[in-house]
Amino acid sequence: MKRLALAIGFLTVALAASTPVRADYAVIQFRDGRCEIWQDSGSDPWGAGWTKLAFGFPDYPAAQNAVDGAFAQGVCR
């Protein structure tokens, strides 16, 4: 019985470790000109009046650099 429980435990850990994690970020600009960092570039905000300026950033600091650049260029308010 212990061996069965141990085998199930190893199988559970192996399956959990093998699932890919996708945590990418996007920069979204809304109709009023404000920009936000969106945590999952695969999901979109509800409704109309928004545009993805950039997407696929691997982490939050990279997305923040993109937002800072958009502010510097006057794209975002």
C-alpha cells in the first residue's frame, strides 16, 4: 500500500512539473490614452476601446520598460 501511495505521489509531482507555465505580460492602451500592464497577454479586456500596444514580455520589469518608453514618446498619458 505504501508503494502505491508513493507511486501516485511521484506521478502527481511529475505531472505538475511538466505542465508549461505561461506568464507573459502585455501593454494595453485604452481609448482615453492611459496605458496599463496586462498580466496575461492571451486574455483581453472586456468591451471595446482598447488596443494592445505590445505583448509577449516575459516579466513585469520588461513590460514596465515598454510602458515607460510609451510615456516618453507621448503614446500614453
